[in-house]
Amino acid sequence: MVMPYSSRVLCSGALRTFRTAGACVHELGKLALILVVVSTVRAAHATDFRLLSSWTPAYPGVPHIVERYVRKVEQAGNGEFRFFIIGPDSIPPFDQYEATAIGIFDVVFTHGSFHADSTGMGLALDTIEADPASMREAGVWDAVDQHYRARGLKLLALPVSRAGYQLLLRDPISADCDLAGRDIDGAEIHGALLETLGATRKQGARDGVVWPTLHAADPAWLGDSRYYTRPTFGAYTHMLLMNLATWNTLSDESQAVLLNEGVQIEVRAWKRSWDYAARAEALLNQQGVQSTAFCGDTLTLVPRHWADGVWRTGLRGNDAAVHRVRELAREAGITPP
């Protein structure tokens, strides 16, 4: 049941409660918000799923991935399943992983960066540029699934956008094909890449920012940036995860529907990701933002050093499962060596 976000809860009264909770969460803290959620969005039966989204519908992944997945599952289930999608205005993205793992919600549509403090696995997947079949053949999908099962979650799908990331810059790439002397806003995973380009990673910097390709057209994020870099680099791996206890209550037939539609949404996301990136680029162009191209040795260095930085961060906790996924991906040739 895909409803507009303005009514995407069990009733309008619940929606008003969420908005009130969102307004007072700063005063009452996370506990109060969780209590409100539990009391207002309680599943009616085993196949009513409360689904958290880390993004609003303005992000292309919401209508094209999670909302489509929900529609397809509900259709394939012949009325057995109902989803109620709740956005980040109710539960912040950085709290959604834990809220789903402990069973307050049933499903989460998210990205590894939002729970990197708990595990670097989801974040590390952004180094892997592979179609769904290759991910499975390499053993990566199953390894990721096992990893999250140990943390109370069942993997339903890994919809990948192969147009992963770009730099948004105030000035174009220099004639020397680098960003020497510039301060660029970015996370820890961007450090190796920015160092390669001669830039310094600095939070709040105005020379530019590293940002997902599909989520860059919002004027609020553009700031002083008037250029976007091409080609893009890395992948952007979305995650659909279900609370493991909820998963274990389902019949084999119900589980098969969720997984089969997960495969279909992975295939579609992979095939359509360049289309989605082109639409995001068109929106940037409409706002007067122009492309600036990597050149020279930078063209080959960027993908490798991007991967180095992401793996370094993902492996920070020395997690054996993340090491294993890197080995599998390298053996299959689906991540830079």
C-alpha cells in the first residue's frame, strides 16, 4: 500500500502524532520518540510491515526503488502484505538501523553510511560496481546477508546505483587535473581520494564537497558549488533490511515473495541507474551547474583511491566479515585491486 508521505501511516491522527513527536524530540530525546512510534504504528498482523526510509520522496531512490518494491510485493502477495512507509522526519536516518534491528520497525530502506558506527559492511559495498548476478555469483550477497543476520537483520535487497558519487566544486578542476590547495568537505571515507587530488578534507569547507550523484540537485546542498565532476566514481548501494525476528515469523512462501521482488528491484535499479543519474544531472544544469572533467592520470587514480578510502573505513573495526567480502570482490574483479 504505497500512500503519499503526507498520509503514510495508519491514520491521520497518527500522522499528527508523528509531527508532534518530531517537534518535541529535541526536548524529550530519542526515548520519547520511540514510545510514540510504538504506540501509534503497531502492526495489525504479521504481514503488516512498518518500513523506515532514510530519505524523503525527493530522493529518486524512494519512488524508483522502495515504493516500487512495496507495490510489487503487495501485488505478488495478492493482498497478504501491507507496508506503511515512514520517512526521516519521524526517525532520523542515523537511528533507523538500531530501531529496526531491535524490532520497533520491520524494514528499513537505507545506506551503510547511516550505520557505519555499528558496522562498516554497508559502507564498504560502495566500492563494488557489479550487477546483481555478479554480486551473487561472487558470494558477496550471501556474505553480506550472513553479516547482518548476526546483527538481527535479514537482507532483502541491495539495489545498486552504479553512478555513485561526484564532487560538487566552486571552481572547475585545474589544468593540472587536480584540486591542489583546495579544502573539500567530505567524510572519513573520502580522505584517500581527496589526498590523491591534492585537496584537504575539511568539514564545512566551501571549495567543494563529495556527494552522491543521485542526491545532489537540492539547492540546499549546492551552496557555492557551480561545477560537478565527471565521470562519476564508485557505486551507491541501497539496502533493504528486515528485522530478523519478523522474517522468522513468515512462511517460506512469504519469504520467497520478498526475496524474489528484491532480486527484481536490484536488476531494475542497476539497469536504470544511468537514467536516474542523467535526470539528476539535468536538474543541476537547470540550476546553472556545469560539468568539469577528470583528466590525465586522475582518470585511473580516482576509482582506485576512492576504493582505498572506503575499504579503509569499512575495515576500521577489523571485522572479519568485511575482510571476507573484500576478498570475494577482488577475486571476482568487481572492486578495484
